[in-house]
Amino acid sequence: MSEIIINEQNFETEVLNSSIPVVVDFWAPWCGPCKMIAPVIEELAAEYAGRVKVGKVNTDENMSISSKYQITSIPTIMFFKDKKAAQRIVGFKSKVELKKIIDSLL
């Protein structure tokens, strides 16, 4: 797994203070669509290694992050750049759609 596990302790360091764009997958173990998109997220982490950081936030275990970013449906994928949220998508999306967003941040 090349994604980073992001939690309340490391969110600021790994996401907000990152010098490169960050893709954050908000998910939960019981979520079917989250399981469907997980391999896509893993592939993106490998493809963009060194240029984009990819991480996962378990919404059940990190409720304060989920609340702060108003995560009401999962999977939600948020894209961060320059210390702030740049874009958000909700639900399963194709790898092609996700790559377009990532490429626009590079």
C-alpha cells in the first residue's frame, strides 16, 4: 500500500503542510463503494509517487476531520493544494476522472 494513513494526529503535517498536492480518500470499512474505489486510489498513489501524496482517512476513527470538512457521504475524495482544499468529489469516480483533477493540480 503506497497510500498514507491520515489521522487526527498527522493531518496537518501530511496534508496541510505538504509541499506537493494531496489526494485524501475519506472512507469507512463498511462502505461498499469505498471498497470499489480503493484499488483505483492505490494505483494513483503508485503512478503519482513523488509528485502527489495520496492518503486515506477512516471517517469512523477520525470524526473531527470528517466534521471539519463536512464529510456527509463516502467515499469523498478531497484534493488539497497550497494548504487548502482545492476540490472535492463524492461517490465512485473512474480513474480517468480522478487523473484529470490530479493533473490540473500539478
